[in-house]
Amino acid sequence: MGRSQVSTGQNCMALLIHLGQSQTKRYFHMTNETPEQEQTDGFNLVIDALKLNDIDTIYALPGIPITDLTRKAQAAGIRMISFRHEQHAGNAAAAAGFLTQKPGICLTVSAPGFLNGLTALTNATTNCFPMILISGSSEREIVDLQQGDYEEMDQLAIAKPLCKAAFRVLHAEDIGVGIARAIRSALSGRPGGVYLDLPAKLFSQTMEAEAGKRSLIKVIDPAPRQIPAADAVKRALDLLKGAKRPLIVLGKGAAYAQADADIRALVEKSGIPYLPMSMAKGLLPDTHEQSAAATRSYVLAEADVVMLVGARLNWLLSHGKGKTWGTPSSTKFIQIDISPTEMDSNVPISAPLVGDIGSCVSALLGGIGSDWAKPPAEWLQAIGERKDKNMAKMAATLALNPAIMNFHSALNVVRNVVKANPEAVVVNEGANTLDFTRSIVDMYLPRKRLDVGTWGIMGIGMGFAVAAAVTTGKPVIAIEGDSAFGFSGMEVETICRYNLPICIVVFNNNGIYKGTDVNPLGGDVAPTVFVKNARYEMMMQAFGGVGVVANTPAELAKAMEEAVASGRPTLINAIIDETAGTESGRITSLNPQSAAKKK
Ligand code: OXT
Ligand code: ADP
Ligand code: MG
């Protein structure tokens, strides 16, 4: 059926509604259609298109104009996880995308719901996670003339600069194409967030069911392998062979790629020490003898050849230059990335290796034969010595049992619980709570750590936790600063409603960074300070989950072990010494005053 026929059909349908049921037969006669021809509509086409592409879950928040879509999708067998705020539905979709290599779907209402989801969409794009934000929208004709429609907003124009791609579907017969384009855009090349605008009128548009079915597209090979060029592989291998102090940096792109066995083989066969970026922890177990995580500053400053695998030279790696990299920096870089324009973004890349990580790593492995010389012993020994020293220091700190629980004594418990449950997914946000958890809690398996990512964004906690529980079915442990938790705390109701195996530990130090700031003028409390001794555990109790206060490591251990064993939604209010944190955790130097002093 052509586009003009749909609108003719639509007009006729409107006429029909006006004339009443008795006119139905005449309508079909007039349009040369038989009454027996089965019809479909926009609702069903959206659902069928998603199902055809193996989308089994939607993270949503219902309302006009998508309420019926959520009901119908659920009735059609798609799991509908309904949130309390769109940002968290969006974060869940993003995390689902990262964990499964299928675009996570977030579904929102128009203008305000769309905007609430947009932060998550942009964050997903920033982090290279595939997701699709589908929003209902108001009538185009009214929006474009700015005549004040219900929730009026030109959503497509707003989304466009903030995500990887944005599309709008105006006709039922184009739904299949719209969804196919969204899926392919989210997954191919560098993954990212895609916006799909579905105006309210689209859902009730009808078309002949058989033609509707034919209009749907099953996306074949949405993330095609990108094989690196042979000369690029040779260039990288030659550089690695000549290195005296080589280092591999694994980023979250490497975790996303699901090339776990080959990545491990490359590290082990090459014998090169490696440094995992935060969300790449566990790609190889953090206890691996080649891990240089415990001597990060040293290896970054001293390495002469660094091979980046799915990690960008952004702020988290000090842009590949400056003090972190030794002065003057003589480091040479090999970079494996699917995005060719990532090369030379901050410093020259001596050996760019453009392709998908699976293909690049397996090509490199092909060049590492029995004649491969492991890195010089002095380099490995120097790393080993520093690592041992730092780990011994860490062990001593963890063994302390201060009168008031602090980050270390609490995280020593978390570390042991994660060690005993390596399949659990750890979600982590905060400042001190984030930074201490990253270095203290070892990860043992790939894609088991989800955190604030490239933006250092607060608010991912509950959305990521829900997606982790839904997509993996494994226990989830969310280690949350008390400020961080506040951004998505209302989703504890969602967690209870779906009875998800999530154990939230709120590191309660009465505020942002710490709870001791004072307003010099008196009156209001300082901007970083919260209500003292807040009872976060009662939030979980309010919805039927388990809420516990932990004042000591023993209490924390008991509560966490019970939570993981029972799988019941649990919130542990872990009371942390309010003096223990530092301003902005490990990134104090980025605060303008500290940065100015440094200059
Ligand atoms: O080698 P060196 O000597 O350097 O030592 C390193 C390792 O070698 C060593 N290490 C080990 N030693 C021994 N054993 C082991 N196993 C081991 N492992 C490592 O330890 C050190 C440190 O290692 P690390 O961490 O790997 O290295 P380093 O140098 O820290 O790495 C640098 C970075 C930059 C890669 C790293 O620091 C990093 O990834 N940082 C991310 C930081 C980040 O993103 N922070 C979040 C943002 S902060 C701020 O913006 C906040 N806000 C504002 C806000 C935000 N963000 N978002 C929104 C929407 N609105 C507002 C807010 C509101 S944080 C925040 C809330 C904070 O309050 P909370 O109550 O939530 O939290 P608390 O602070 O707990 O109160
Ligand atoms: P981290 O924060 O862990 O350092 P980044 O998010 O900075 O990681 O970098 C991830 C990189 O991985 C991005 O540049 C992205 O293009 C790349 N990437 C993602 N998936 C793949 C893949 N399958 N193959 C190759 N590169 C990928
Ligand atoms: Mg705090």
C-alpha cells in the first residue's frame, strides 16, 4: 500500500467514525477493499517491528500518547519495565545495550518525558552504549506552527545534536524502516544513542495487515565486523616488538566487544602488563599477575609503547600527555578502535588499528607466535615490586577496624562479598564511594562493573541496577554514595515492584564528599551537607523490601550476605565516618580553585 493510500484510508476511517458502524461495508466497497481484509495499526507495527528484531524488553514510563503502546507491547510478550522517572528508564536501556549488544529501548511520553530521557540518551552516546529513545510526540502541524499543542515541542530538532542519529516516522508503512534505521544506527560502527520520534497520530493509522507485515525489516548483521588492514596490523606488531616498556590499556569498548577469550589470550601470550579502565575491570580477573592496576601512575608515566584497546585518550587518561605520562612524554601509541576519527584526537597515534576489537585482537594474535619475545624482565620486575608494595599497603589499610566505619573498612566487606559472588554485577556511583570502590573491590568476570563512565555522571545507579538484574538474572550490588543514590532513589519502588535481586548499599557520610562542611554565616547548612543520620533503609521498607542499618563491618557483611543469598530487594544504610572523604574523591585537582593553584 502506498503512502497516499494510507492517508486515503485514514480519511475514510475518520469518515467511518463519523458515519457509524453501518457504513463499514460501503467504505470497503468504495476503496475496492474487501471487509475481510485484516487491518493493522501503528501500535501493532511498532511492536511487531521490535519483536522481529529480537527486542524482548522495554524500559518505559507510560502516559499520553504511549500508554496503550506499553499495554499492547506487554500483552504481546515484550517485558515492560515501568519506571518512576524517565531518566532511569533511559539509563536502564543504556546499560542493557552495553551488556547485551542489543540496543536498549526506552519509551517515553512527549516533551517533558522526552527531555527526562534525553540525559540518559546523551550519556549513552558519550559512553558508546547502544540505545534507542522512542518518544511519542504531539501533532506536527500544530508543533511547527507553534499553536500550543499538548506537550508541544520539536523533539527531533532538540535530540539531533545530542545523540548519534535521530529519525521521525510519519506513516505507518514506514515504521519498519524507522525501527531498522534506529537499530542499525545504534549498533553499527561506534555504538551510541538514537532518537526515534513517533507522533501520536501514527499509532492509530491503519493499513492492510499483510502489507504491514511486508513493510517490516529484520536487520541483518547490524554491527558488521570491520577487519583491520594487514599493513596496519603489521605496523602495530612491529611497534610492540620494539617496545622496552609496553603496556596494554583495556577500556569499556573492549568489555562491550565481547571478545573476552581473545583479549585474554593476547595479554597472556604477549606477556604485556595491562591496565583496565574502570568498566574494563574483570575482563581479566583483577587478581591476574599481569594487571598493573595497583601501580597505575607508574606504568602510565614509564611505558614507552601503549596499546589502547577500546579506550579513548580523554580526561580519564589525561589526554595522553602531561605529567601523568612522564615529562616530556615520549610515549608511542597503538590504538584499536572502530572509529577512525578517534585517532590523533589528543596526541599522535603511531599505529592506528581501525576495526572491531574482536577482529583486531585476533589479527594481532595471529602475529604472536612461539618466537614472540616477552617484555624485558626489568620492566616486569619494576612493576611487580611497586605493585606488591601498593597492595601490601592497601591490605594493611583494609585490615584496620576503626571505631567508626570508613570507606576502607566498609569496602573490605564489599570486596569479600564480590569475591564470593563473582557473577554479581557491581553498580557504582558517588565520588569517594566511587573511587575507593574502583580500587578496592576486585572484579573477576567481564562486564560485571557498571559505573559513572565518561561523564562521571551521578544518577545512573538504580537504572543500571535494574537493567543488570533484568538482563543477567544475577545478583546486583549497587555501591552508592548518599548523594549519588538520591538522584535515582525513588526507583527502589520499581526494584520492589519487579522483585529484583538488587542489594543497594548507601555509603551514608551525611553529604556530598563528606558531612562536615559548615556555612560560615550560620543559618542554612552548607551546600554539600544533608540531613544527618538519614534513614535511607526506610525507603526500601516502605515498598516491602528489606531495609537494614549497618554500623560495623560485621553488620554490613551479614546484611550483604543475606541479601545476595535471598535475592530480595535490600537497602543497607552503611554509616560511614562523615569526616573520611575528600573533596571530589580522587579528582580534587579538577575543581577550579585547585586547578588554578596548580598553574
Ligand atoms: O598508582 P597510584 O599511586 O596513582 O595509585 C592508584 C592505583 O595504583 C592504586 N590501586 C591499588 N592499590 C593497591 N591495590 C589495588 N588493588 C589497587 N588498585 C588501584 O590506587 C590508586 C587509585 O587507583 P585508580 O582509581 O585506578 O587511579 P586514579 O589515579 O584515581 O585514576 C584516575 C581516574 C581519573 C581514571 C579515576 O580517578 C577515575 O576514574 N575517576 C572517575 C571520577 C569520577 O568520574 N567521579 C565522579 C564525578 S565527581 C563529581 O562530579 C560529583 N558530583 C557532581 C555531579 C555529577 N557528577 N553528576 C551530576 C548529574 N550532578 C552533579 C556529585 C553531586 S560526585 C557527586 C556526589 C558525591 O557525593 P556522594 O555522597 O555520592 O559520594 P561521597 O564522595 O562518597 O560522599
Ligand atoms: P574507557 O572510558 O573505558 O576508557 P571509552 O568509552 O573512552 O572507554 O572508549 C571506548 C572506545 O571503544 C570508543 O572509542 C569506541 O569507539 C570503541 N569501541 C566500542 N565498541 C567497539 C568495538 N566493538 N570495536 C572497536 N572499538 C569499539
Ligand atoms: Mg556522601
